[in-house]
Amino acid sequence: MAHVEPALPFDHFSGKLSRKERIVMRTRNGCTHAYAIQNPYTGPLAESRKRAISTFSKAVRLCKAEMLDSDRLAYWQDRYIQYRKVANKHVGRANLKFIGTTSDKFYSTLRGFIIASISAQLKTKMQE
């Protein structure tokens, strides 16, 4: 007997159903989650927040370009394999060695690892 899981039309929601909706859907590591936005900030953005947003968006664009280039993608895949080996023992040391940050966040996807690495490089260039 085969195991069948029927696909529902709302299995892979992403984002809001309407503009004013407070419930947001997202898919992380194959699981769809719903969460409610409570007390959203509606005031003006601070300059530091604007810089953070622009740095992140630039990192995402650069990540996309890196992942489209097969040579660069192979480089990042090798680096990510090394990162995971070190992170299995100590996440903080792996982040310091491969990304340059002292956070204890484990990057579970290659894309997230690339974006974090590029963001850290961009931030150090901005501080110089």
C-alpha cells in the first residue's frame, strides 16, 4: 500500500492574503507556518535601519549573482560544507571563522550562509 499525502491548494502559502491582513504565512525548511503581526511600527525609519535594509538588499542581489555562476557556487558549497563541520562542534566559532560575526545563529541553508557572509563583508567595508 502506498502512502499518499494529498496536496492542498494552500500548502505553500507565502505572505499575506490581503494588504491589511495581520496574519502572515511563510515556509521554512519545508514547513508552512502562520504568525500574527502584533503592534507593528508605523513611524519613520531611522537612518541606521535604512542602512541595514539597503545592506541586506544588496547582499541578496549579490548572493543571487554568486549562485548563478557555477564556479562561485562550487566555492560557496565547499565553504558551506566546511562551515557545517565546524558548526557541529561550536556555532559561535564557525560564525567567527567563516562569516566574521560572533553570533550563535546557525545558518541551515546555503543561501542564508552566503547572504550572511556577504552582509558581513559589506558592513566591514562601510565601517572603513
